[in-house]
Amino acid sequence: MQPEKLLIRNEKTGDFPHSSIKKTFGDADGFWAFLMQRDADNCLMGCSIKGNGKEGVHLGDDGPTGLIMNHAYGINDIIQLTEPDSD
């Protein structure tokens, strides 16, 4: 299997999913299925937040995220959480 590099967010607008995700997988659900399959195949996966010249802690909409820009993170597992029943 060949290594793959995917952009999941548009670097200029911040929109998810990136147009390459839409083109390759159709939508976010298709991308999720791809990740789940790679996990099932025991593929080595990683991710990072591109800083575009910025360094340090990544700030999200609600403040610091605890993630560092331009730092590589290994992905240990892919899991899907479900909402508990409200019975």
C-alpha cells in the first residue's frame, strides 16, 4: 500500500471537508468510512495542523485546543461515539 496525504480542511477558508475529500470520498461520511477501513487494515496513521508560518498552540473558536501547530501526531485508534438513548 502506498502512503497517502490528505488535506481535510481548506487552508484558506477553514471549511470542512476540503474539496479533495469531496472529490475522492463524496462527503464527510465517505471520508469517515475510509478512515475506519484504514484502521481495520492496521495502517499507520498520523495527522498535523498546518501552521502556515505560525508556531505554537493552535487556537480554536473557543480558545486554546491543547494541540501544537506543525507538530506530527500519531493516530492510535479510530472510534465512533454514539449519543446515549434519552429514555
